[in-house]
Amino acid sequence: MTSLFRSVAVFLVIVMLSIPAVGAEIGVSNPGFEQLGADGSIVGWRLIAERSTDTAGLVPLTDGVYTGVGAVGLEVGTQGRATVESDPVELEVGKLYRLSGWIRTIGAVSDPMTKYPTAVPACLTMASFPFTNHSPAVGGDADWTRVETLFIATQASDRVRLHLGFNGTARGSALFDDIRVDPVDDITEYIPMETVRWSGPGFRYDDKGWIFVHIEGEPFDRGHQYGSLVSGEIAEYIRKLGVLANGDDPEAGWEGLRFQADAIFLRKYDDEYLTEMKGIADGAAAAGAEAWGRTVDYRDIVTVNSVIDLGQWHNALKATPNSLTGQAFIAPDEEMAVDLDQHKCSAFAATGPATAGGQVVFGQIFMWGGFAGVHWNVICDVEPSTGHRLVYQTFPGGIHSSADFYLNEAGIVFGETTVMQT
């Protein structure tokens, strides 16, 4: 599952298509490393001991700089990790910025055995970035190379970080100069307009493996936008669910799921949800979505949205009493003894004095099989004609998360911790 950072950033990226960016210059302390303290230290920058190995060194340079009279060098010896951090940089939450700088490397090579995540030699990040985000890396014997990465501010006060050995260790040395954080005035630098697909007021764009979908209006209208924008992904997800239901005959497996969803769930959905799913089906069909040579229809979309509930039957029935039995809930110590491969999604929340700033920290781990789980890469931004705007992680055609991660415009977040009772 994506972290709260990812979910919040997603919401802000979508909203930013209609929000002008900041125009003021952002101040990075001593960006050219030309100011030294009385003790020879570099003003505004420090080596982070807890993120660096004992062999790491931070060296002010005056020779071989890119511009001006100063630069900074990071060294790690034969193998190690060095991270340097700037003084705070003030940003505006939800705005788009460009982090850039110049890097030169001498014999900089990351550890090739470090994977998941993969170690890289020299790069830039912000302190708020998750480990998956960094500028393009520079390594080997490279002359001065400009690197940059775009990001959306998720906190008002952040810090620039310089790395030699990120997500692992490296050897060699790296020089850094002219570090900048600049506001970006045009959101199309982040999302080129030629990559955006439209369906009425709804739109879709893809970024780093995620599909971002914005839909709006009445239930059928927003459903039709949704279905037309992810029609191909809906069809592929249906085919995979058929394989999971019956590996020998996926079409028959899917037909079995369609029957169960029709018999048990379809008539229990509220009218608004049924209407939205009808719109999704019509939109997908109009865009050419097919499974096993048949056009995707209404029952397919109802089934897609019911599969998670159908999949919980076996465990749920074990814990659901009937009139002749007692409850079968397991004890807390038995819950903790569950085998690791049976662990499920888990959420966490911290508020008030439990957090550094007194605000809410919220996140969830999403656990699902990889075969179909790769399709849970849709971030759906729903702006209904009535009710609150809502952002959630889901699968193609999902009108609910099922990954159980939501954020709405009223500031309410939703998550879920699965226990064996379910």
C-alpha cells in the first residue's frame, strides 16, 4: 500500500491542475557552499551522523568547483554512506517545486548487491521524500552533471539532502554545487498535457506506475468517465480474477463469480452505487473493453466491486455463529500466533501529543497477491455533485477502495486492520 505521503501527494497533484503555482524564490542556505564558519565548517549544512557511516566525511572545496569559489565534497572511504542536510527550507504545502543541483563524481560506485531498494551512488533528495524518491543518480567518473527532480511539498518546512550512497552503500567521492529549490509555475512540466486523457470533465494521467483518475458529476456521468478512462485495465483485471477463480477455465471461474455477485450483492447496493457502476460498464464498453470475446457489462462491474467480499466467505463463516452454535472468535494471543504468510493489511494512526507537530499521522500497509495486486494502482479522485470530494486507492473500476485507504476534503482519513475474524 501507498503511504499517507503518497495518498496526500496524489490528491494534491490532481487538484493542482487548476491551481496556480507559487512565484516567490525559495531560499536554500549557502547554496554554493561559499560561506564557511570560523571553525571551517560549511554554513547551513551538516553531516547527519545517524544516516552516515563512520568513514563519511564532509569537505569544503575551493578547487575544481562548478561556479563561484566553493563546492562541497562527500567521501566514504572504501565503502560507506554519507548524507548531508541543509538548514530548513520554507515551502508551501501542495505546491510544485524543482530541486536541482550539480554533481561531479570520482570513482563513485554503489554496492551492486543491495537491492529492494537498489543502492545508487550520488543524488539529491528532500528530507520529506520516501526512500523511493530521489533525483537522477550520478556515478563513476563523471564531470559536472546537472540533476533535477520535481516534487510536491508535503510539509511547510523541509531540508535538502545530499547523498553519496543512497538506499545502500557506495565507494568513491562526490562533489556538489549550486543547489536550488525553485517553484514551478506550470503544472504541465510535471504532467505533460499530451499525456492526459479526457472523458468530458474527467481525466486520467499516469505517473511512476500509478494511474490517477479524476471523475465528477452525477453517479452515471462520473461512472461513464471512469469506465472509459480505464477500460483496458478493467478488462485485464477481470481476466486475472477469472484465472484466480479457476486456473483451468478462467472464463468459467469468472462466470461463477458473476453468478454469486448477482445472487447475493447486486440487489443490496444503494441506487447511487448501482447507477455509478452502470455508468462504468457503459463507459468501458463504449471504449472497447472485452473479456473472453464478450463486451464488458453491468454484472462484470458489480462483480469486480464484490469480489473482495466474496473472497472473505470462508474465513467469515468460520467465525459466524448460527442459532445452534456459540461464537467462534479467536483469542488475542491466538491472533498474534498467526503464521507470517497469513498476515493481512494493517493501519496505524497517531494524533495530538503522539506526533511531533500535534497533527495526524496516518498510514496503512496494503498486502495482496502480486498477480492481481499490481492492478491496485488506481488513485481515484471523485468530485460528486453532492457530498464530499474523495480520494482513494483502488483497482480499475472500483467504486470503493478495498485497499481500505481513503482521504476526503473534510480531512477524514479511513484505514483498516484485518484480523482473522474477517
